Amino acid sequence: MTGVKSLYVHIPFCTTKCPYCSFAVAAGQLKQEGAYVEALSRERVPERLRLQTVYIGGGTPSCLSTEALARLFADTRARFDIADGAEITFEMNPESVDVPKARLLCSLGVNRISLGVQSLHDPTLQALGRPHRREGAVRAFEILRSAGFDNVNVDMIYGLPGQSRDDVMTDLGRLLTLGSEHVSLYALNIEERSLFFARRVDVDQDAQGELYTEVCRRMEEAGVYQYEISNFSRPGFESRHNINYWEGGDYLGLGMSAHSHIAGERFWNADTLPAYLDLMNAKGSARTGSERLPPHEKLVETFLFGLRMNRGVDLDRLEQAFGLEMSMDKKEAIEGFFEMGLLEEQGEHIRATAHGRLVLDEVSARII
Ligand code: SF4
């Protein structure tokens, strides 16, 4: 347990559910925020952990009232030892950013905001079912800056049906004018649990692949460097919390649907609000499942996560850390991808080439 340096807290509330969303959310149930934050404070935590990163995600954490936010942070600080200089990220959506909330979060020690902008083009926001518009997103960003946040991520979605290359590049250009330190760019994916899936919305994956190459190039020109498949930052502003995931590190997750990974065991909580609250009330634990990956599988999984990062992964060091060697058939598969130009060596690291990043899911599936 002492290896855990990262805490994720899931806040499931959203005003409505966006049609592309497949996350575990509790739409329109904010009246339960008091019971939820109270239940979070009762989740069992085996020992006092010293945290280097805290990530409050959702859902829409910013829709919590100021009272609920103050309680959430008071409980978290009482139960965990948050290291000086720890990265504390809070997710916000533009429609629930206001001056008092931004100032409160700053005073509570939040030092990184992830803002769900998604687009700065009103028809695109409408197509995504988002409640905010361009003007609201720009205003929210300005409020965050005025409150003192100097480490802000903005999310953007591209590759919607009917969206042209010019639409995407214009949208990205506008996003870049905000001057955020970090940008997460996602091609629209139609997930099974989403309304878009039920409506049979279709995306053109080939066109999305071409757009991906273009947006990566544009980000590089803007000096916002890619360090992971979907993530770009100015130097020094990479997400430490997410890098811990990609390096296969341990983390504790609290809240509805939250997953944890500690000392080789993965476990997770109930993924609906009623089930989470009922279990917490009945048992003081909302855990509904766990698994322990055999070390060989965990080694391969950690290697594949490492390939998501542009710097790649040092396989020799990974094998030393695990005290294991990757099997010959997997190493042969990796050799094959070198020959195909999808993976390459750089110093001690193996990493995906620009072409390999386009098809990393297929590469990973073949190595597994
Ligand atoms: S996409 Fe975000 S804001 Fe929309 S429903 Fe999902 S979690 Fe909530």
C-alpha cells in the first residue's frame, strides 16, 4: 500500500448525459451530492498515504456546490498526507465555472484544472449535446486564469460525422489561442453504452486517422508537444497523475465506478449511484470486483501502456523491475513491428513511430 502515490476521486454527477458519453455518470441527481460526499469519506483506506497526485474527475466535479467541495477537500486532507508540490487536478465543465467556485478551488489547493471545452464552434458543441457554447467556454477559461490557475488542460473532440478537415483545423486554431498549458485531443469514438451508438451514428475512422496526423503536426508547430497518444503539453506541464497510469504505477480510486490498482491487485466499485450508496450504507465498502493479473500479463500490460507515451518504454528496466523476461513469442511480435516500421528503438526505449501511433490498438492487440 505504501507504493500508492496517486488518488483518483470520481464525482459522477452531470446535468444531463451527453450523447457520446459512455462513462459512469449520474445525470440529474445532484440532490444526492451530500450523501455521496459523505459516503466517499467513509470508504476504507488501509493506511495514511502520502500522495504526489490527486485527481478529482467525473462526471462533472464542478457541478458540486461550494459546501460539498469544501467538505470533499476537508475530508481528503484529513485522511491523506498530500505532499508539498503535489499535483491536484480538478475537472470542470464551462457551464459550471464561476468566479466564487474558481477562487474556492484555488484556496483549497487545486493547482491544475482540466476544462471540458470540447470545441469552440457552436454547431459542433450542439452536435455533441454539450450545454455550453464557445463564448461560455472562453469566459470560463478567463475566469480560471483570473483566479490564478496557471496550469490548465483543455479537452477537444474532433472527427464528428460531416466535420471537414478545415472545420477541425479552425477549431483547433481557436483552441490554441486560449494558450492553455496542456491539451487533450480525442477523435470521436462511438462507444456501446452511448446514445450515439443507439442512434447508429457512424464515424469515418480513415478520415479520423488523417486528421490525427494533421492535428499532431499543428500542435508541434504551436510548441505544445505530444507526450502521449492523445495528450500534448508545454514542457513541464505533462499530467503527472496520468503518467503514473501509463507507467503502470499503483493508485487508489474512491467513489462510484472507481478502479484501484495496488500491489498487483485491481479492484473496483459499484458503477451506479444507487448501488454505490446502498453498498456503502450496508457494508462500508462499495467494492464489487477484483482481479490479480499473473505477473507475466502485468509485464506485457505495463509495456503496452508505456507505448502510449512518445518516449516509449525501457523493456530491459521493466523486466528487471518485474524480475521476469517477456516471452519469446511476444518479443518476436515486437521485432515484427520494428520491421513494419510501427515500432522503433530510441536509446534504451522502444516506442511507437508516428505511423505506429495511428494503429497502436491493433499493435497492442497482436502483442497481447
Ligand atoms: S461527457 Fe462529461 S459532461 Fe458529458 S455526460 Fe459524460 S461525463 Fe458528463
